[in-house]
Amino acid sequence: MAHEQHNYLNHQKGIWSWLTTLDHKRIGIMYFIAIMSFFFLGGVFALLVRAELFTPGKTLFSADVYNRMMTYHGAIMVFMVIVPGIPAIFGNFVLPIMIGAKDVAFPRLNLMSWYMLMIGAAITGSTLFLENVDTGWTFYTPYSSIKTGLGVIPMVLGVFIIGFSSILTGLNFIVTTHKLRAPGMTMNRIPLMVWALYSTAILQVLATPVLAITLLLLIAEKTLGVGIFDPQLGGDPVLFQHFFWFYSHPAVYIMILPAMGVISELVATYSRKIIFGYTAIAYSSLAIAGVSFLVWGHHMFVSGQSEFAGILFSFITMLVGVPTAIKLFNWIATMYKGSIRLDAPMLFAIGFMFLFTIGGLTGVYLASTGMDVHFHDTYFVVAHFHYVMVGGTLMALMGALIYWFPKVTGKIYSDLTGRISWVFIFSGFNVTFFPQFILGNMGMPRRYYDYLPTFTELNQMSTFGSWLIGTGFLVGLFGVIYALLKGKEAGNNPFGGKTLEWTIPSPPPHENFDKTPVLTGGPYEYR
Amino acid sequence: MNWFSFITATSFMPVPATKESGDVDNLYIFLLVSGLISFIILIGGMVIFIFKYRRKTEDQKSAYITHNTLAEFLWSFIPFVIMMIIFAWGWSVFHDLRRVGEKGDVEVHVTARQWAWTFKYANDIEINSPTDKKLVENDPDSTLLKPEIVVVPVGKTIRFILTSDDVLHSFYVPAFRNKMDAVPGRRTTFTFTPIEKGDFTVFCTEYCGTKHSNMMATIRVVDGEQFAAWQAEKIAANAGANNKGPAERGEALFKGSLGCSGCHSIDGSRIVGPSFKGLYGNKRDFADGSSVVADDAYIKQSILVPTAKIVAGFPPAMSSFQGRIKEEEIKDIIEFIKTLK
């Protein structure tokens, strides 16, 4: 019967109907295809970077080629994968359904956001063929403005446009959350995924313009010779860092808050239990969003900013740790006396908590000024932010993929494939990044093409781990294709979820709900 | 902190070689132990719940617990207190590492440039690093160059005053647990009091282009007499250098304070810029298709306005030496290049 059903996938036909669609669900799928392609590219660069570091000295490439691969790996993963990832793909798909709406508030703007990401990615990607960039994803001046080629200009122009995509998506989500909630759905009854996306959207709207302006100033300096960052023209190179991190620190939370939203959903569903401390989780998202604007200077403890500034930023950074810890405690408390099933999405949620705890605790080391001076810009930092961003966000992304796959496609994602993928990704992360903490202890700086022979064994272990991660994601991709071709019919609610998306057919009809739902209680009423 | 010594928490750290580094290590041990305890509580709790509350039958019910104010207060307040301790401890250690405005017993001006450090002592002794020799000589793939040695006395307060000629660099000595950016147009300081004798590696930790990983130096900590003897030897060598011929003076500049050898080889091999072997009197082809026979005027222009003529196949990476080089020094360099047949 499900085959003949009228749903958003067969509502209209043909590629043109996809490219001009205003349906948030189809746009979510278009984001999925685009972002997964970028992820593949960024992943290939990651594997090449690690392969080069397998031996000291030249292994495969020259130093220039290595520096470029390192730059593209970072820029693609940050600006095109992890920042847009969960909000653009899963936010687009589930946010309107979760609040009982027919679509986002501005469907045309939503489609335009997708096109802006595509245009930005095309411009940034064109530098791969025109003139490679070797600045690192941070584009620090004066290296980017006076010491390297003109490829920096299209590169940051592309990032600028991608930033607009991010702002528009954020704006759309804020208005949607405020204006389109179903009757009875008060702000204290919206699912935690929506709270996370809402907090993220605030960050996107407020922080991203700062990046946009910074990148325009960089282009102005590089093309017109306006002295803003270059000391030879009377500028201040540290000013760029202030501007850059004023965006890029909140951006870390743009990456991780949606992941936290996913984890809240997974933990509740697979523990079949009301979430512990709904209010605390919801408002800690807002608290993280707010405080994260005031901590950017912790990237600059050794930049030459004043000692006082360092101490102040260290203090405020410590405060972010508290709401983050609250979330972890709440998830674990939710599992207490629950009815837990270790399906693949729950394994990814547990993997998230494991990796994110290590990432979060090592973040405290770096927030402490006296300790950070030793670890700053070493492999300790590389390990720390990969544990947080990659271990956190990508674990949640995989969990979300398998969890919502039946809703999106109507087919069940094979749990066994998900588990095999998890084993590779989870063990691979630890084999890759844990040795990097030790390399940081020993003093190996980051972004190094070549290293002292004493660092060899740990680098080899790390490279070996990267192959495990690569295998894990390939297994995950195989799972998607297999489920599309041979997956079992899913039914409306295969996992016993309580949020609104599980009350409608899979795949959902064109306008989500036949009849507007009316809410009488919170989202996780497992009794 | 000896009660911690049974835990070899700092076993992967380099030997703490300065007065300040021991304090950093104590903070590190506290962070590691408190972090490990937190990890065990969190993840241990999670693992216990996974096994204890595993769904055994499909209709298994869960408890209905919405919140617990006391537990939530405690798990917010206790982490807050611990983090405030870490903050205050970190602040105190940071203050000792920075020692803003404090004068050193030995003061050295350090200038960073792509991709070498120049150390200039008060009595005009100048050390430039790295050298043009490979660090691992029998490895053809090694790109690291041997770090030059900078000598300082043990037990004294040493202040390095850092700046940069071109882009951002960062001066990092793992054994000192200290690091400071070298910023163009600014002066920053790196103060330390060595307590261990030996050789300690300096790395650059702020990404600065092609040979970022190669920007090393070695700080050798010796006792007071050895330091005085080293200084005397260097001063004598400087005096001797003034009596040398122009080509020899040029060679010293090439390998030393001007750091040309970081980018240009003299044996025909490619580093970053073109080699100087057989340069003088021979034809140079440029990226714009033109060419010229290398003479005095061409070499002088290349030093002062490096972007005027870019040799085909090389990036326009060199910064101008305008204002950093004297007229006689240019002549000495040209004399040296003439000898590279």
C-alpha cells in the first residue's frame, strides 16, 4: 500500500522539479547529496595528508602540495561540511515536521540558501584548478595578504557566499520556530533537536556577518592595498585574528549544537524514556550560544595580546564548560532506569558521548592559560578539536542518518551495516587522534610537513587509524545504497519515537500533515 | 607534589628545563588526574547504565523521572568550582611564564623570517638558523635543515625580544613549556630561567608557508664560564671576519644573518628559490618570458626589489631586503656569487 501512497518523493517528477522545489524535505535531500560530496573530497584530502605524514621527510608530495592539501582539507570540512551539515540536511528535513508545520517560513529563501552554498562551493573549489591556496583554513594575515598567491581571493569569496547561505538558513529557522508551531506546541514543548537548531540559528545570524566583513577586508587589502592587517601598510596582523575568531569560535558551536540536538533525540528514543532535565538541556543550548560570543580570545593566548586579555578570556571560556557538562550529565541521567536498545544510532550516540567527553575535558586544558602556552598550535590541539568536531559532529551525523533514514526514504537502514560502520569509525577515531595528544605532549607543532624522527611511530599509528575511519565511512555509504535498493519497508514509526515526525507516514506526504496536529504535552512522554 | 610522582603523568613531556616548566607540569598532572576521574565517572556511569537497563523484553517500561533539582545543582556547581581552580592555577602559571616588562640578565633580539631565526646579542654576536646542512644527512628525503646553536647561561633570567620581518611566526621550546608569537610590527618577549644544561629544540608553531616545519634552532644551556668563553670566541671570529676578503664576507652573510641559504642553494639543488650555482654571467629566464644575463645590476635589483623579475618556475616568495642590507654588503654578496661556478 505504501507504494501507491502519495508522498513528497512522487509528488512531482523529473530533475527540474527537484532543482526548483520549495519543499523543505527535498531541499534537505539536495543538501545531503551536496554535502556528502564535499565530505568525500575533504576526506580524500585528509587521507592524503595522513599518508604524507607516514614517514618523516618526503613520503609522497612536496611541502607546497602538502600545505595545499592541509588547507583544502580544513576549509572544505569546516565551511562546507561540518558547519552546514546537520542543520542544512536534517534541520531542513525534520524541523518543520517536528513543530507541526507544513514547511519552513520562507521556502524560496530556503532554496536560495542551497544555491548559495553551491555557488560558494564552486568558486572556492575552482581555486583547486586555478591557483591553489596554502594559507590554512584560518587565512591568517599577513601571510594570506602579502605572501601567497591570488588564489586566496576566490577562495575567501566562496567562503563569503557560503556564509550567506548559513545566515539565510539560520534566519529561516528562527522565524519558522517562532511563527509556525502547531497549536499547543509552546516553546517548552518543542523537541530538543529544535532547541539546538534554534540556538545554532541565532549564532549563524549574529556571528557569520563578522566573518563576511573580515573576508571582504582581506580581499580589499590584497587587491587595493588598503592597510588593515599588513603592518607594512600600517595595519595590525593580530586584528585579523580577533575578527576571525569572533566568528570562528561561535562557529565551533554552530558545528556542535545541532549534534547535541541529535543526541538528545537518540538518547530519549533508544532509552524509551522521558528526557531528563528538558529545561536544562534546552536553556543550556542558549547559554552556550550566548557565552560563546565572549571567548574568542582563547585562540590568542600567545598572539601578543595583553596578559590581562588572556586571563579574562580564560575565565569566560571556563564558564562554557558548565552548560556543556550539564548536557552530558542529563543524557546519562536519561539512560538511568531506561529501556535501552543498542541499535546503530544509539551506538553512535554513545560514541559521541565518549569522544565528546575526551574532547571537552582536553578543552579545559587549553582554556587554562598556563597550560595552553605549551599545547597551543601543537598536535594536542589537533587531537582536541578533532575529538570535539569530528568525533562529535560526524558521530551525530551518522546517528541521525540511520535514525531518520526510514522517515526520509520509507526504507530501513540495515542495522548490521550501521554497527559495522560504527566499529570502524569509532575505533579508527581513537587510533588516529589519541596518539596526537601524546605528540602534542612531546611538542610536535601542527601543520608540519616534516618532523623529527622521534615522532615517527605515533604518526604511523595515526595514519593507520585514518584508514580505519575511511573504511567506516565507505561502509556507511554502502549502507545507504543498499537500503535504497533492498531496504525493508519502514512503516510510520519503526523505533518508537514520540516526536511529531513519527506520527506521519514514511516518506511524508507533500505537505507533511493531512490535519494540523494539536499538542497536549511535551515531546518525550514515555510512560 | 611528590605524592603524585608514582603516576608518570608527564612521561611524554620533554625534560622540564626551566624554573617555570615544573609549575606547568604540576598543573598538567592536576588536569590529567581530575580529567581522568571525571571521565571515569561520566563514561563509567554510562557504560553501567547500558548494561543494567538494557531492553530485555519489547514491552519493558522505563521510569518516569523528569528532573532532580539537587542532583542538577550539584553537577553544575562542582564542575564550576573545579574549573575555577583550574582557571586560577593557570593564571598564576601564565603570569610566571610571561613576566611582562621584567629585564633579563641576558637579552637577545630574535627576528623571525621565512624560514629562519636570527638571534642578536647585545655585543653584536649574531646567530642565524637553520644552517644549509641537512638534519638527517643520510636520508635523501629529509627536508629538515640542521638547527644552528644559540648559547645561554644556566640559572640566569634570559629575555628574548621577538619580532618578525615578514609574516607571523611562533617561538616554541617544548622543554621550556613556553611559546610566543613573533609578530611583524610588534615586539613580544619570551622570558625563561634555564635550570637544566643541554640542547633544546626551538620550533616555529605559527604556520608560515612552505618550510614552516623546518624553522628550527637549538638553544644550548651551559654554565657561566662556558657561556663567557663562547661569547669571547664569537667576538674574535667577528673581528677575524672583518679582515677577510669580500667573497668570504659575502659567504658569511649568505649563510648567516641574511639567511639567503634558507631558500637558495649553491650546489644547483632546488630549495624554494633558484640555486645560485653558475648564476653570474649566465642567462636567467623569467616567468614573463623575458630573460637577462645575470650581472651586478640584476643581482642588486633582485635583492632590493625581488618581485621585479621572477625566475620562471619559481613563486614570488622573497621579501625585499631594502633597509636591511648595506651597499657594501650587496657588493660582498655579488663577489661571493661570482665564485659559484
